[in-house]
Amino acid sequence: MKKIIELKNVNKWFDKFQALKDVSLEVNQQEKIVICGPSGSGKSTLIRCINRLEEHQEGQIIVDGNEISENTKDIEKIRAEVGMVFQQFNLFPHLSILDNCTLAPIWVKKMPKKKAEEIAMQNLERVQIADQAKKFPGQLSGGQQQRSALARALCMEPKIMLFDEPTSALDPEMIKEVLDAMVDLAKAGMTMIVVTHEMGFAKEVADNMIFMDEGRIVEKAKTKDFFDNPKSDRTKLFLSQIL
């Protein structure tokens, strides 16, 4: 399998607080990784560094053959290949769902409006909310807004999708509809890194699990091994608390 993301000894500080400590990770094309760990363990910071929403101070991050650093000229190009879905939906409230989805393809990829709208409708269909295309975010439920955010990311036709606790802001009955859309995406072969506490989803989708604590990767293992036979005491304690 081809490596598509590589982190080598990545360190990241916020002032004096070290959020990432010597993090190394390889992700292959089409691999699905779920990252779990306690609050403040560096999970979100890690994935935000992969598309340069946060800047790392030491180490290397290579995405699809391009190293990401402050000198990276093609950061927009790299971001176009790396879709991201956040906890908060980050939709523009004054734009319709369709316009939210077509904005980046038109502006960043210089795509003709008609083609951008076709792709947007295909992706809204894919996450089962094509009938909401003309509505505004405020008219949709949380689950529908998060699926809109997923469709919007897919409209850039990314090679990699990052998810930062995509269901943590949702009511319980809306979580399943978002996870179902993510399961479909995983089955279609998308490379995915997902920060989540939804362990049922992890067991169904993840090839590998990562457990982080205090800015470090404590354990990385095949999903079945991770749940059946965790090696680190810290991982065992975490799993005993959330399972």
C-alpha cells in the first residue's frame, strides 16, 4: 500500500504547553484510523497539524509526497486534497446548503458553477440530504448540518478525510445518521483519520486504533487487538472507563 501521510517526530507547543510530543505515524492510502484518548491528549491538535490549521514546530509532516511547513507554497493545494469535518459544523449561515458546498470548488478549484452544483448534489445525495439543498443551515437539525458539512468536504474531491469528534455536538438520536454516512464513505475506500469516542463505529470501520495521552501516541494496534488485548495499562484504564 502507498503511504499517503507520514509524521516523523512531530512536536507542537502552545506557548509553554507541549501539545504533541515526538509523534510519529504512517497512514496508507485507503486506511481508516480512529484516534481516541482523554480530553487534552493532543488528538485534535494532531489532525489539525496534518492540514496546517495548526503549525508544528519540530519534525516532519508529509502529505501525499508534499512536506508541510511554513515554506509550503501549495498549502491550498494540499488542503484541497485533505477534507475536514469539525465538531461544530462551520457552515456559512447566510448561504444555502448548496451554496456552502459549491463555494470552495468554485473559488479554490476554479470549477464552473454548473459543474460545482452537479458535484454538490451528488454528494448531498450520498449523505441523504439532497432534499435540503435549498435550505439554510439554521433550518436543519444538527445531524443534517453535520452531513451537509461532510458533503461540503467531499465536494473538493479530497484524497484524505479528517474528522475531529464529528458527533460530539449532536443529540444522541442524530449521531447514528452521521456515523452511517461516515461508514458508507469508509466502505467506498476513503483514507480516513477520525478522532472519536464512538467505539462501535471504530470497531466497524477502523483498520487501526491509536490511543493518545499527554501528547504522545501510547498505543497503535489493529482494531481487534486494541479492544481484545490492549498492551498499555493506560489504554486498558481508558477502555474500561468508556466501554
